[in-house]
Amino acid sequence: MKIRLVVSDFHIGKGKVLPDGSFNYLEDFFYDRQFVEFMQYYRKGEFEKENVELVCNGDFFNHLHLDADEQDPDLLSERVALTRMEEIFKGHLEVFEEMKAFTQTPNHRVIFMLGNHDPGLLWPKVADFLKKKLASNVEVFLEPYVEGGVHIEHGHRFFADSAYDQKRLFLKEGLSEPIINLPWGCLFVIHYLGFVKKERPYFDKVYPVAHYIRWALIHDTTFALRSIANILLYFIGFRFVKDPSRRSPFWQTMKLLKEMAVAPDLERQAKKILLTRRDCHVVVCGHTHDYLIRHYSADKTYINTGLWNEKVNLDPPFLGRTVRLTYALIEWDERGKPIPLLKEWRGTYHITEDVYN
Ligand SMILES: [Mn+2]
């Protein structure tokens, strides 16, 4: 029996506690124990003899911003990406030890897909690092993974702020070493979000954004006004960056704003893939941080695997702070048709656990 598990959007950083003992506000991933138990469950017992593939469908790592006081964190060279990978492994030792045990189990393998938070995967040495640290049956996919009637991709390429420039993935001119040509949204995460999270670590975890803006204007007024002013300054400033490779011409800024105003709809894109390709029965994406399962017909299903980070929801029917460790599980019937399920990992029951905030 073949089983494919898909998870996404862990945004794993360098750990929740920094070497000096302080809380790392740039870390988003606090579910090490749960994920370790998840991998153990699917490599032991009834799954030990099965063919199990774990697909980490993008934004699994946070390669964008690991250190609050790093100089030029946006210069993501191969050397910098490798250093960040090493720090991520060190900050979550148990996760990667268990992942190694998983990949070393016969007929078990791990696939890392490219997202917009882990552009380091574009560097060949990062793929080598993962193979060396885990096992040789670990693979990095930069393009959608299409197999067995199932199409898997992170989904960032449909969003103007997060899509890579396919014609210019790297920047070389005038630089001491090549760097990744980060999409605009990534630069925003590095330059703006990191700065704001210092004051309000939950800033990027509140959904929906429109509700949060209204909430902050009323209940956190000075901060909201200051943040809005800073966003405007950031946009304007972007046009006058000294480094020509990073400067954004006026027309490009306008184009971006226009594209962002037309809210991209990942479900619509997934549906299009499903309906235009006869042999495609399941599409799995991440990126939007909203778990979702939609059946368009008996053999056309879209799954979004959500995220393994905390969310603060201001939408009345879902009000509150929540985390749901959601994932997709795909099996194939005897005729080779995929059977897709959206699942939630409930883990092993523990009487006590540590609390962080
Ligand atoms: Mn993403």
C-alpha cells in the first residue's frame, strides 16, 4: 500500500529560545513534539512495512529572517542559506533526528517543495545538505509534484507578491556573491514584519487582516497609525534604495499594487487545474493558511493543508486563538484512483505540557 502525507507552512526558525535564554519572537513553530509523534506514527507499527511518502509542501522552513540583528538579512546567498539551514536544524534537533529515522525506514521518503518562505531550497548545496543530514532518498522539488493523479504545489506562484521571477531567479551584477532575487512579499517579511513583530509578536498571526486593521485602529490606535505610516514609507522608500538591483521602478510598484488589489483566489486556480486535466483528480496546496477540502465531483478534490502555527481569528464564527495540525493523506484504490482525505493530527495524549506566549 502506498500512502502520501502532505504538510505545509510550518515556518520553522532557529528555535523558541535564543542562546541567551530570551524568547525568539521570530520563531513561529512550537509543535516539535507533535510532529515527532506524527512521523513516528507513520514509520512504526502498521506503517512500518508500507510505502510512505512525506511531502513538506513549501514554507516548511523559514529562510527569510532568523536573526533580529543580522546585517542585510535579505542577501540570501548560498552560503547564508546553508548557515540558516544549520541553525534551523540546531534549533529543532528532535524534529530532524526523527525525520532521519523516518527517511532511514525502508520505503519511507521525504520531499521538500519550494515555497516563498524557504527560497534557500533554490540553492543546490541546500538540497545536498538535506540529503547529507537526513538520507539520500530525500528530494527537493522546485516545480509542482504531479504523480498518480495528484498535483501538489505550495501555491505562491499564483500570488504577485510571492511569485519568483522565473527569468531572473538570482541576482549577480555588482555583488560579491550571487543572491536570490526575492519576490516583493519576502522583502516585506524581512524588512517590515520582523521589525513590527518585535513589538507585537502576534502581528502576522491575526486573521482576517481587514478585521485586524479595524480592531487595531480602535484598540491599539497609536500602534496601528504608526504601522500604516511605516508601510507607506516602506513602499515609497523601496523606489529609492541605493542598491540598483533592489530598487523597484515606479511602474512595478503600481503593477504590484494593482495585482494585490485583485485578491488572488487559490481555490479557483486549483479548480482550474482539476477541470482542465482529465488525469488530475486531486490538487493539494498550502500558502493561504486556511485548511480546506472541496469536492467538485466524485473524482475531483482540492485540499489546502492549512498551517502548523498558531492563529488568532477575529472572524465571529471562529473567534479565538487556535491551532489545528492539519495534513492531507492520500491513498490509492485498486484501480489506481487517489483517495484524498484532510486530517488533523491529534497526537498522543499528554497530561501536562509547557506553555509559551
Ligand atoms: Mn507561502
